[in-house]
Amino acid sequence: MAIKIVDNGDFVEVLGSGSVSPDEVYIAASEYFSGSPKTNVLWNFLNADLSGFSADRFKEVASDSAKFAPKRGDGARSAIVVKSKMEYLLMQAYVARASMESPVIFKVFTERESSIQWLQAE
């Protein structure tokens, strides 16, 4: 699997590498969030190929992901980091859909450090 989950103390980082499918992301997230998840999550796709992602699955993924929001607690944040403008726009479309389904606050970035600062901001 091209997904690795790393506990960074006050946030967890989901690292994608190589070709990553939406199903792989969903399986990894389901396994992690079914336990005792952190409030803040960094979805790091800087080393991933997201060409297999498509907007037609966003409603389903957003609805399924929203089920885990209560376990993350109030004020939960998800930062998504991508490397290209096309991936940025694709993830912005996902964030728009997910924000309608979930109380989690989402934001898309192109730099890891900026995303960490946002996650750690009070």
C-alpha cells in the first residue's frame, strides 16, 4: 500500500507515495480513524500520484469520512498538501464537498510547512 500513517505528536500525518488510489486512502483512513484518532490530520500527497482520483467519487468519500468526525472532536482540522495546480484544484473541489458533509475544517496547501503551521494555530 502506498499509504503510511505517522504520529507527529499533536497531529497525525498520512503520507501517500507513488500511485495512490482513492480506495487505498479510504482503507488507510478507516483503519486509523476507527481507533483513537488525533484531532488534526495532515494528508501529505507531495510524493503521490493522484491521477486516479476523480470528482465523481467525492460525495461518497466525503459522506463516509464524515462518520469519523465525532471521534476527532470539536475543531478538528484536515490539511491536504499536493504538488501541482491540477491536484490543488481537484482537492479544492473535494474540500467543498466534504465541508457540506462534515464539521471538520479543511484546507488545501502546496507546502508542508504552511499546512503544519495552520494545523498548529490556535
